[in-house]
Amino acid sequence: MTEPKIKPTVKLIDTDGNAFVIIGRVKDALFKAGADKEYIFKYQDEAMAGGYDNLLCVTMDYVDIA
């Protein structure tokens, strides 16, 4: 599992609180930062394991929010 060398920054403005848009943006940012598929799927699994609050907490663990 390859983590990105730097923690990518993701803008959540214009997502309208849509969980699937947030997950998509984070997955794209992680991929562009050098993370492999296994790491990205780990994020996705953790983010989808609970409610919206869990999604935001997990997302903040993986990326910086702008």
C-alpha cells in the first residue's frame, strides 16, 4: 500500500454536502498525489463505514481541507 508523499489539499466548496462528490474529489486528489489503489480503497471503505460525520472525520485524516 503506497501512501502519498504529501497530504493533498481538497476544496469542499461547491460539493453541496454531497458525500459521493466529496469521496470522488478525495480519491482523485489521493491518486494525483501518488497513492495506489489499495490506499484509495482503504479511504473509501473507512469513509463509507458510518454517517456523514464519519465521512468528514475520515476525510480530514487523509487530506487537508481548503
